[in-house]
Amino acid sequence: MSEHEWELEQHTQQEETTPAESVFICTANRDFAAYAQEELRRLFGSVKSRVLSDREVLLVQLNAAAEEAVQKITESRPIFLRHIQPVQFEQTGDNAGILLGEASSFILGTGLLYTGVRAALQVRKSEGAGGDSAPQLKEWLEELLRASEAEFVSADADWIVSVYLTADAVYAGISRPEDNLSDWSGGAVRFRREEGQLSRAKFKLLEAEREFGLYLSAYRSAVDIGAAPGGWTSLLLERGLKVTAVDPAKLHPSLLKQPNLTYIRKNAGEVKFRDNEFDLLVCDMSWSPKLMVQLVTGLLHALAPGGTAIVTIKLMHKKPMALIKEVISSFEDSRLQVQRAKQLFHNREEITLYMIKY
């Protein structure tokens, strides 16, 4: 352990209620914070929490030391919990300027920011916090931290400095990027919308590629089930794949002249494919989970062994935990091994499954 890591550990221990407790700000997709909390409860037994921002951000106290808690959370690969940030400093009050000034003093006091260190500053605020916007607060706080002579960056940071402001408190912590579940602020993965982009669905596949450590250009031939209007198909074509797009609805006209595209305007269940024809199968349709499982498993003969399937599952159910378990079990009974199940930032009432055919 380096001298500076030791300093952070010592400061963190002083802020904890007891050596066996730690505090985090936890973020999930809107309306899914309760399920993220349930994931934590299954890991730690009991969880004390308080809502910071309606339906998505929680202040959570766990009955484990910070290092142990982070390890357990990251190794569990949660589905709904998309981001955590440690709370090593907390101060109450209603003056944002004073609160941020005190937070900056704590951050500088850790000694972790110094010449040569790359730091990402991430500032968020709750819905009820007034005053300046989060970007304005970040700019102001960054000026306060310039005394450290660290280099402030947006990516590839050594440390992430996290600050969360509410109407009556500020919470701050410093952590390695890999310990936050996501190196994006709040786990909100942002892509720039391109001119002529067919749909926001493209962002889901882009995020899946990043989250699951995939390299879409490495695949040869893909089938896109329920492709219209063509958001996922367009990305796969951009990556250089040969794509068979299947949908009774119309694809966007801009795709139809693409030389690597085969467009079949039918229901996928009516199409006959050759065995092992594709090494990638993707599907993003608004169908019931049971019908989705039946459709995808009925086409698995066309996916080569070792091939990848990326499928979104709509959570049309009051008990998503049980539904996800049932869906995963059904896929694994059909020669698909589930590598990850994740509610991505760009998912809404759904999760994304990354699977390999064996």
C-alpha cells in the first residue's frame, strides 16, 4: 500500500461510525433504487438507507468496513446497482458555498491530490438542492482544488473525487475508478447523439459493448431480431459486420443500400436460417419475457458455438428479481451461458443480458 493510500484509509476509518461500518451513496436507474437496495441486503444482511434523490439515489450504511464492502459489491456484479461512491466526509448546513468549501478542505487534507496525479472530479446534487447547477458547482470546486496541483481529467483518472450536495448536506469521498462500479459520474454513461442517428436504442448497444468488455468489430456476421427502425443494425454495420436484419416493420431507408445488409421483412419465427450461420445474435424488442425467451432459443441453431447473444428483457412484472432468475434459468437450459445481467443506464423498464452459446 502506498503512503497516500494509507492516508486515505486512515482518514476513512476516522469518519466511519465503527471499524465494521461504511457509508456509500448508491445510484440505480430511476424507480429501481429499491431493487438495488435489495441486492445490497442480500449481500450484507441488513442495510440502513435514506433517500437522497427521488427513486434513484440512496445514502446507505453497511455493516462492513469500506474495503470489504467494495470488494463484495464489485464481485457480486449487481444488476440494478449501477454506481457507488464512498462517503468519507459529511457536513450538514444550508449554504452550498460553505459546504463545498469544507468538502474541499477535506479533499485537500487527504494528501492524495498532488503533482502528477490525475483526478476526475464528479459533482452531483439532489433534486431538492437549490442554487447553481452541478456543472457550475464542479467548476467552482475545481478552482478550490487547484492548490493540490493535481491534473483534473474526465477519463483515465488515478482517483475519482465524488461530491454529492443536497439541500442540507454535502457528502464527499475519494476512490479508485474501479471501486465505483462505473467511472462515469453516477454511472450515467453519456454518448453524443450523432447527426442522422436512427434511434436512442443505439446507445444501449454502445453501452453494452463498453460494460461487458466486448469488441463488436471482432464479430463476422450478426442477426438482429426485431431490428426496425435499425438502431442496433446501423451500429453493427458501422463496425464492419455483415448483418441480417429481421422485422416485419420497415427499416430506415438510409440502411437499405448498405452492401453488408440483408433485410428480411418477416417475423423472426417464420424465418429459416442455416445452422451456425452467425457468431452474434442481438435482440431488442418490446415483447413479454416468455415470448422473448421462446423466440431467441428457437433461433439458437443459427448461432455458432462460442457465439455471443445480447438480448434485452422487458421487466413487465411486479417481481423483477424472480423474473430475471426465471429468464436466466430458461436461457441456460437452452445452451446459453449468461455472462452478465445488467440494467444499463440506457435501459428503461428492462435489463440487458450478455450470453455465450456453448
